[in-house]
Amino acid sequence: MSYKISEKTRAKIDELRKIYPQKEAVLIPALHEMQKEAGWVSEDAIDALSACLGLPYARVKGVVTFYTMFNRAPVGKYHLQVCRNISCHSMGAPRILSHLKEKLRIAEGETTEDGLFTLSTVECLGSCGTAPVIAVNEKYHENMSVEKTDMLLRELGLQQ
Amino acid sequence: MMEKILLKTEAADIEAYIKAGGYQALRKALAMKSEDVTAEVKKSNLRGRGGAGFPTGLKWSFIPKANTKPRYLVCNADESEPGTFKDRELILKNPHLLIEGLAIASYAIGAKQCYIYIRGEFAKETGLLSDCVNEASKRGYLGNNILSSGFDLNIAVHRGAGAYICGEETALLESIEGKRGLPRLKPPFPAVVGLFGCPTVINNVETLASVPAIIEKGGDWYSKLGAGKSAGTKLFSVSGPVKKPGVYEIELGMPFKKFLEDYAGGMLEGSKLKAVIPGGSSVPVLTAAEALKMNLDYESVQQAGSMLGSGGIIILDDKACMVETLLVLAKFYHHESCGQCTPCREGGGWIEKLLRKLEAGKGKEGDIALIYSIAENMLARTLCPLGDALAMPVMSFITKFRPEFEAHAAGNGCGKREAGSGKSTQ
Ligand SMILES: Cc1cc2nc3c(=O)[nH]c(=O)nc-3n(C[C@H](O)[C@H](O)[C@H](O)COP(=O)(O)O)c2cc1C
Ligand code: FES
């Protein structure tokens, strides 16, 4: 199977090249673009990008595996990322996390069978004043409680 | 009266910002000699707000004059230190103040290209900054021949991708270069060999946003704000069981007690202050008594036994179990270690494992001393301070809250463990 970088992403990569004096600096922004399109970064995508930038496969793979935001497996339509760090922890994140596990019947790192939700824990999201925080894809949901989490799940289409 | 600089006007819109006097400091700076801009910042006694508190003007003056390579300004908007959320607020409320600061700093050091490295999770903030950069360019505050001064500057917003270590300045440079975020050995310092091998200044968002006011009103004026060697105003982000968590700008030197009561609104009903981590999660913890005696400035917090750091004040109340809280931090620092240095990579893992046992009531008597000695052996033995960032909390938690650790080792726990924890809101 091979992965084809879309025209749009290619154009974006060309655009990005103008911003940096070295081509390698485009790597992380390019991976963001590819993930935006595909939802995750597959082995084939790594292959395709290393060819596109003329960098060794291991060089690209090394970067993909270093940064936690690059998903190395497909994720659900909604990626629920519960902050587990200090202020969210003390303000109730553990209860929200166990509630989510129960409601979605999945463990951390898993995706529901219908492909709607993936559940992860993440480190401090830089929003500790509105703890606990859950990021859904790129959007922050702040001052969460178990009740608000239930509302959120309903809005996102959890079937009971 | 409390002077406000950073959150004085809240104008994400460029028109409103200009109307409130925005971009006048840039105009003034461009009419000055670049050395004089740096001299003014030196005079202000502004210190880096990213955590280390290094004098900003002095840092700028380290750029070698004879070096003919391009120069870069890098703005550190990685904001990943747990308990810290001030730069995000500043970006959302006053993005053009930051951009104006970037332009002035770039002029001072002779940089024609500036990169804002922003953490990948800040999607909204990234979009906003990019829009603001475009607007500022359209109006001639960025781009070629800025305000007809002959000075050119481009700003690019560069997104990170989830790695706490990339807040460390040399890991950040590696990350912009498209590499794994591994801190570099210093020297050479970034001022000499920085981004793409060129002279580079790296400053925090808040540091750079403090610059326009210094140029507008003068270094002398700024140096008189605050308390002695801790000049100026600073943002403090306060989180945990207080009535009004959030970001507040105050002049340095305010008693913590006053800040807690008047700004953070005091403790939540039913919560009693137990401990304070005053400068982001990597600085030593203080007991309530120690914290209530200190003032919020670099010297006073140090005297109290901790560090002002990023100004991320984490409040812990009587419902917090100190063993469990330390475990949360140990897991974090272990996970975020880049793996280059053995003491940090292995020590972090050992400490996490031992704390996990202790917290689950399966620890032994010698474990506490062992954890402490691992931390002691990590301290100051690593390339970058990430090792210290775990060692300092570990040593201070154990020293100051030892009976709790001992109760856990004896298998008695702290009597606070409830299903799912998260006790402060129960
Ligand atoms: C592990 C680690 C993480 C850091 N994270 C940040 C950060 O998120 N933001 C920041 O501005 N500085 C951070 N710093 C400090 C930077 O290395 C650097 O000192 C700072 O950006 C310099 O800017 P300043 O002089 O304006 O404070 C971090 C340092 C370490 C060791
Ligand atoms: S601890 Fe959760 S956002 Fe900072």
C-alpha cells in the first residue's frame, strides 16, 4: 500500500519551505498537515514524507515517535484527551476519567467500536485555572465535572 | 497603586490596539540606535519570565557584534510547565503587545526573522497569532521597510507537537529545526550558535510583551516598579482549590497572603491551605506557613526556600495526599525525559515506580530514603534542568511532609484515598 501526499498538502509544504532556511525544518509542520488530513500518521505516510523531503525514513520516524501529538494509529472521530496533571488531578480529573471509561466501556488509549471516541490522558494543557480540562480534538472543554462530561458525550452523539 | 502593563488593555483587534496607543513604542524604537534599545532594556532590570529570571538586556547583548551570519529571535510560547497558563492568557487578550515586543527585540538584536514556537495544543492561539501577524504586516508594522525605517522583519508561527522538553531553549531550537527535542550541550550558548547554527536570542512570551512599555516610558520608570531587584510587573497564574483561579498581573513584591485573598479570592469553602508550589510544578513545594510569610518576588520566594519560576502558583489543600500528588509529578517528569542523561531517564523511572508502590500501600520502610537519595543523585547531574525539575519537588515533598510518606510506608495510607480520588472538589 502506498500513501499519496495530497496536492493541497504538497502545496502547503512548498509554502512552508519559504519560511525556513533549511528543508528539514518543514518536517513537523508537514506532519501536522498530513495528520490533519488523514487523522493519523501511518508508516506509509512516513515513507511518503521522507521521499518528499529527501530525508531518511528513520529521520522522519524518529521525529514522529518523539512527539505525543502525532497519532500512530487511527483515532476516533472525537479524541477525548483528559488532562491528568497536578491541578486537574486535584480538582477532580480522576473521577472524570473513571466515569468516561465506564460510560464508553473502553480503557485509556482505546477507541469505541463505532469509531466515535478515543480516550487518552494527556499532560498539563496550560489551562490549569479552569481545571479539570478535557481537550476534544483541538478544542478545550474547561471547568469540567462528571455532569458536564455527560452533557458533552450526549452532544457528541453517544448513544445510550 | 498597582501598575498594569501586560493586561492593561485587552485588545485582540489591531484597530483597538492602535487606538490605545499600540505600536507607538515600535515607532520610537526604530528611531533609536539598536544598542540604545538594548541599553534601555538593561536599565529596566527586566528579568526573563520563562522561569530562570535571567536579565533580558544582558542576554540580548551577548549576540556577537562581529558575527555576519543571520540572527534570529525566538519567542518561547511552549508553556508546558504544569501550573503555568499565563502566556496563553496574554496571547488571547493582548496578542499585538507581544508582536510589538517581538519587533522591538528583533530590531535591537538585528534579527530579520523571528519564530514564535507555540505548543501544538494551542490551536486557537496559533490561529489568532497568525492572523495578528498578517494584520500587523498589512499595516506596515512587519514586513519590509517597517514604518519607512529600512528595517525588515518577518514573523513565523511554528507549532510544536506535544513535548514538554521543547520548552527548554535548546530543545526548542532542535524542534524548530525539525528534530527530536533533545537539549544541547552548552556552551556554545544560543547567542553564539543557536537556530540553524546562527546567533539567536530566546525569550518567553511575557518577557517580550514587557518590552514595549519599557521603550515607551523608559527603563528607569520600569525599574522602579516592583520590589528592588525584582523590577516590574509579572503575571501569576493561580490554580487549585481557590475561589478565583486565573491569571493576574501584579507588581512584584506583593505579599503572597494578600495575593491569595484579594486576587485568588481565598480558599474554596471547606478547603484549608496546606501547601504552595509557587513557580510551576518543578520548584520546591512550600508549607502553608512558609508561603504565607513570603512576598511574590524572586528574592523573597528564594528566601522562603523555593523559586518564583514561571509564576505558576499551584495551591494544594488539606484534602490533597502529598504522596499521590508527588506521584502525579513523577509520572510526568519521567514521561517527559528526553532520555539523553542516565540520572534523569532512569532516576525518573525508579522514583515513579517506588512512589507508585508507596502510594498503593505496598512500600517498605527504606523506600523513602531510597527515593530521596535517587533525587539527590539526579540534582545538577544532567545536561538540562529537567532532572532537577523532578529532584526538587521530590526532595522538598519528602522533607516537608515526611509523616505522610511514613504513614504510607507503614501501610496506613493517609486515610484520604477514595475511589477515583480528585478530592478537592468532593
Ligand atoms: C524542561 C524545561 C522546560 C521549559 N519550559 C519553558 C516554557 O514552556 N516556556 C518558557 O518560556 N520557558 C521554558 N523554559 C525556560 C527556557 O529554557 C528559557 O530559559 C526561557 O525561554 C528563556 O526566556 P526568558 O529569558 O525570557 O525567560 C523551560 C526550561 C526547562 C529546563
Ligand atoms: S494541570 Fe490540567 S491544564 Fe494544567
